[in-house]
Amino acid sequence: MFDMDHPQSSHRFAAYHQIALVHKFAYAISLSTGHSRRDFYDIIKPAIIALMWLNEHRFENRKEIHDTIAAVDQELLSLVAKTHHGQYVGELTNCPACDALITEFGSYKPHGVDFTVPEYRYCEPCLERFANLLEKLKSASDGFGLEAI
């Protein structure tokens, strides 16, 4: 159970918020074209810096956390660098970077139209290693201890 009165609680929530931001934009990077990938990474980079700062100043600069954050950053850069043929991905069923089937999760109906669109659309193989690193970053043993949030 998460202890709201623990002195680290606010720092854990801050870490959780940064990790959620990184995760959300990683989905966008997985199917973005050319320059958009770099633009999304530029949005994520301050969150990576914030996680490093939290580790250094609020989590005793734990080596496990530092190494995992660095690995997350490297995976993001690897994802940004993947070759992409530049076509609009809205109509595609396969990832333009690795040709795997695009994963669609959930759907919603925009106001005023009679069709539904996927809530999340991403390439699972492109994000697999990255997602495992984020889970490690959330863990109590190698990360910020966010499992209870």
C-alpha cells in the first residue's frame, strides 16, 4: 500500500508524472514520420532530465535508477533513429519502421462524426524493450518504487 505520509511520496508522484509523459510520447514517436520523431523526443528530453535530477537530489543518486534512465534515453534515441519511409501512418496497418502489425487499443467517436478512431495506436515491437525499461524504472528494487501508485 502506498503511504501518502511518507516523506518520499511527493517525489515518487513527481517521478510517476515524468515517466507517464515519457511513455505517452514514446507511443507517438513509434509511428511518427521523419522530423516529428525528433520533435517528440525534444518534448520528452526535459522529463528525462527531471528524472535524473529526482534521482540525484531525492533518491540518493541510486546507480540502478541512473542506469535505467540512461537506458530509457538510449532506447528513445534508437526509436527516433529508426528508418521511416515518411508516409502518413493514419491509413497504414503495418509499422513504417519495422513492418510489424500496428497495435490499436481502445477507440472513441469524435464529436459530430459517425466513425470511430483508435484511442492509442503504436508499434508494439518498436516499444517492447522501452516498455520493459519503464517498468524497471517504476519498480521498488531498481527504480522509484511506483508499483503502488
